[in-house]
Amino acid sequence: MQKQSRSKAVAVSDTFYRDFEAKFRGDRSTISDRLRVYLPFVRPLVAEGNALDLGCGRGEWLELLAEAGMNAHGVDLDNGMLGEARKRGLSVEKKDALEALRATPDGTLAIVSIFHLAEHLPFDVLRALFTEAARVLRPGGVLIAETPNPENLVVGLINFHLDATHVRPIPPILMSFLADYSGFARNTTLRLQGKTPCSETAGDLMSLLTDVSLDYAIVAQTKGTEMGALDEAFALELGTNLIDGVARFDRSGMQQRQFTEGLQDRIKGLESDFKAWHHKTEGLQDRIKGLESDFKAWHHKTEAFQANASYRLDRSFIERLFFRASGRPVRALRRVLFHSSGKPRGIFRKWVLDQQREPRRAFAHWMASKEYISLPWPASRCAPLQPLLEPTEKIEIDGHPLRVELLKKLDMLVKKERKF
């Protein structure tokens, strides 16, 4: 909202300040939303009198007062701002703020408001304005004075100086003392557009620059019998000052350091756990290697077992009853069917040999073995050796090595002399 009593050293056109505030301060809806924080101070005073807004600008505060049911009037020196307010049917006029107050009778107003006007005035004019406001307010009336908060480092160093018509920033303590000195019974400081007192900051430098309130307002009340109606409103605590912001920043930094130290301790603990785990895994790897070796041996045994089991399943009942897994007859059966030399007994030859005088399947495996061939009676007379023995394989009989080729020749000679 545009303010009046601008510095004479800065010349502005009728629309310059209106366009300037539209760009840097906010649109009408944004400003209206910010001003609603003062409604708890207004509602108890609606039926008690009129309101005067000094430096009314575009008239956002006048519209809120009208919505609350109060008769409000505004004054300003900027024609562009007044034109915006008149378009909305608001009661405004072009007049100096101090002159408007001096023209007002004593104790006739319920509310006097100066939004972002104090920073445009020389301090002696501001002192006179506070004194006149205390005079024109009725008992229990309220003065609302809002201005940029120099406690915020960004505002104090940069934003305040964007407006060439600003004279000097006013610390909240100075404005509060001015209200006391001007005769107001009590006042409170509302810090606006910042973190609430109970909130916590993230602990970084940017939060320190943004958490402290951008604006503040002094709300002062004259002495009256009905002051209690505003006790709840005066108990409001809004925003964060610079000292609290720095303290919160320090606490957050300390918490962050504590968190970092705790995290480092946790990392060290994890490193120790990892070393212990790594040591265990090395032992586990050795154990796995041993298990792999055991598995290979077990796999080899199972293969042999499967082969033996397959051979056993292929044999008949008689074979399984009288012959071992190797195909060798049990001792009692061998003594009955064979001479000690290994020659089949005549009465049982048909059990051992088939019609082609070849060993039956039950005896073929045993009669083709090295053990049988080494007996005094040549096994080659009855056992076909070619399917079971490789040509290069060596066989020892009575400690003398024989090749398969020799056994084949013996086999051919014996077959001619078979008598059974």
C-alpha cells in the first residue's frame, strides 16, 4: 500500500509507486491475506467508532474494515494509489497524514492505522503522529503501526533500500518505546511473515536469513474501562526476532553436530562389525570349500551307488539271490557249480552255459573277470573276452602278464577242443 509524506528529494510520478508496490510488495489478494492478522484487534471495536487509515494506498485495509462492519476513511498523497481505491468505491481523499490527524476531534476514533508509513517519515514527524493518534483515539482505542523489520538481515541490508522514499529503518524496541512515551496504556509487537516462535529451523544459513520476520507491527491501546475485550488479542505471539533466530540457528547447528558425531560413532561401529563379519566370512569360505570337496566325494559315491543300484535292478531274482553285486557267485553256490579249478561241474553245466555253450548272463560278468581268468582252468574256454577287455589291456596270470591278443588265440584253440 502506498504511503504519504514522501521525501521531497525523490520525485515520483502518479503511477510509479503503484507499479513499484505491485511488483515488489505483492498483489491485492496477497496483502489482504496478510492484513487479516489484525482482525482480532478490530472486531471488539466495530460498534465503538470510526477508523482512519493513514497512507491508505490501494485500500486493502479499508476493504477489510468495511467487511468487518466498521466505518473507515483513508488518506494518501499518491494519486495513482487513490485512483485504485476510488475505483473500488472506498472513502479516500488526498491529504497529509499528520494534517488529517490534527483535523480530527479528540477521542472520536476507535482505530488509527499506519501501514508502512513510519519508514517514510522523519522521526520528529513520526513522534507527532503517535502523539496525535493517542489524542484522537477514544478510551480503549487502538493504534496499528506496521513497518519493515530491520532485525531481518535481508530486509535491513537489501530490501529496505529498494524503496527510494524510505528515510530510515525503525527497530521494534524504538517503536514500542515511542508508543509508551506517547501515552498509550499498553502495546505489543507482532512479528509478521516469519517462522512461528515454536517452530524449528533446518539449521542452515539460509534459514537464519528467512526465519526472522520480514515485517513487524506495534499495536498500542489507550487506557479505557473496556480494555479487557482485547486481552486475548494482545496475548498473541507471532514471528521470530533476530536473537531468537540466532539462538535457534545455534541449537540446530549443535543438534546437527551431535547428529554428525553420533553418525560417525555409528560408522566406526559398523566398520568394526564389518571386520568381524569379514573374519567370519573367511572362515565360512574355508568351510564352504571343505563342503564342496565333501560334496564332490559324496557325488562320486552316489554315482557309483546309482550304477550299482541300476545293475542290481536289472538282475533277476535268482541272480540277486545267489550272486553278489560284482556278479561273483556266493561261496556255497560256487563250490556246487564249479571245480576248485574254476571249471563248471558237468551236472550243472546247463545252468552255467546256454545252448550256444556261452556263459549265461548270471555268470558272464564273473567268468570274464581277471579273478576268474587267473584260475588254473582257463576261463577263456567258456567266456567271450572281446566285449569286456580292451585290446591294449594287460592281464596277469600267476604273476605273468598276458595280452588280450594271446588270450584270444587261446580262446580259438580251446573252442575246437570243447567236449561239453
